[in-house]
Amino acid sequence: MRIAFKDRRLQELLLHGERANQYPPAVYEAFVAAVLFIQQAADERDLYKAPGLHMERLQGKRKDNTVFD
């Protein structure tokens, strides 16, 4: 599944580990684990199984999109 980051710093954190030392190790590891889980999902139905992601469908013009809260 494709992931689009709203904040480029999060993408850099994932791809290069930039500024990982600014976060507690458990927070960084949970972030990486969540992103890997999303990337490995076959489709969005797999993501509804993870209660910590707070997934919701958008309405109106963006009704075909899904976001994580």
C-alpha cells in the first residue's frame, strides 16, 4: 500500500532515521512498526484490524480517501 506523508520530516525519519534520537526508542520503534504494517497491508480492509490506527473514510469530494487520525 502506498503511503503519502503530510510532514516530510516523518518520511525522512522513516527512510533515513534522521533525528530518531529526538524520540524515545519505544516511540520511534512503534512509528516504524506502524508504517511497515501499513505498507504490508494487501488493502485497506487489513488496516481496520489495527485498532491503534484510528482509520476513517473521508466524506464529500474526498470520499474515496481514507485517513488515520
